Amino acid sequence: MKKLLLIGGAVLTLAAVGCKKDYTCECTATSAGISVSASYTTKDTKKNAETWCEGYNASSSAGGITTTTTCTLK
């Protein structure tokens, strides 16, 4: 009986760690002193959500104006 409880507990722990949850990626784009914010939501594991959110980070320049987008996972 103890082995069954131990195995059941281990399975529940692994299931809780690998669960997909809703994560929100909050981004702010700044260009020429003007800032615009946006948020995006995904249902995934935390590691995948972090990678997904970091994919929105960017910086570019054109005509002497730099635009920077910074995103963080909430």
C-alpha cells in the first residue's frame, strides 16, 4: 500500500510540473520617445512560454530612429 501511495504521489508531482498554464507576455515598443504597450497570452509550459515571449524582443533602426521592443513574461 505504501508503494502505491508513493508511486501515485510521484505521478501527481510530475503531472503538476509539466502542466500547461496561461502565461502573459507584456511588451513595450519605444520609438522616438513614444511608447506603446501590448500583451499576448499563451497556454504552455513555463519554459516554452519564456522562449515564446523572448522571441518578441527586437531592436531596429531606420532613418536615424531606433525602435526597441522589450517583453517580459508575467
